[in-house]
Amino acid sequence: MSSSPAKSPLTAILGASLAAIGASVCCVLPLVLVLLGISGAWIANLTALDAWRPWFSAATLACLGWAYWSLYGPSSRCRADGECVDPSVLRRRRRWLWIATVVIALLLLFPYYIPWFL
């Protein structure tokens, strides 16, 4: 059995992470900048990105769906040419996908749960 991957979800996970950051930049970035001691009137301009949040959220969910399909779909274990993934590698990739999903969910839901803390 070969240990080379049948499909790598890395591109999908990175795309989902970047889209989640884009979806939460209107809310997370100003808070992080203020916590770092960086302030200014220009920080208020970051809220203009709030209109893009639904698009970034949709891109995040699409990329996560792609990552889950590549790791749990019918061709996740073996390719058409017969080359298969080592089960321990597949298990490790699935674990990292679930960890990334939790972090991405926290970023996507940030605008909804942060008022509880403020």
C-alpha cells in the first residue's frame, strides 16, 4: 500500500480558512488591533467590509464542503489507478480537518457571540 495521498484537502482547508478570515475581518481585526494597542479613526473603515461577509461565508462553507468530500467521499481511500492512502494518514488528515472546522466556525460566528463578552 502506498502512502501517497489520493486527494489532498490542504487547498480546500486553506481556502476555507482564508475565506473565514475574510468573513470575520470586519469584526475580529478591529478588536485584535485595539488589543494590540493600535488605534485610530481608520479602524472604523474596516466595518465597510461587513457587506462582503455573506460572500466570504459562502466561500468558506463551499471550501469546507470540498475538503470533507475529498476526505470522506467515495474516492477518499483509493484513486482510479489503484493507488491508495495509508489509513493512518487518512485518519490524521480527518482529525486536522475537524480541528480546522472548529477554528473556522469560531471565526465565522464571531460577530454573533462577541456581544456576550462586551
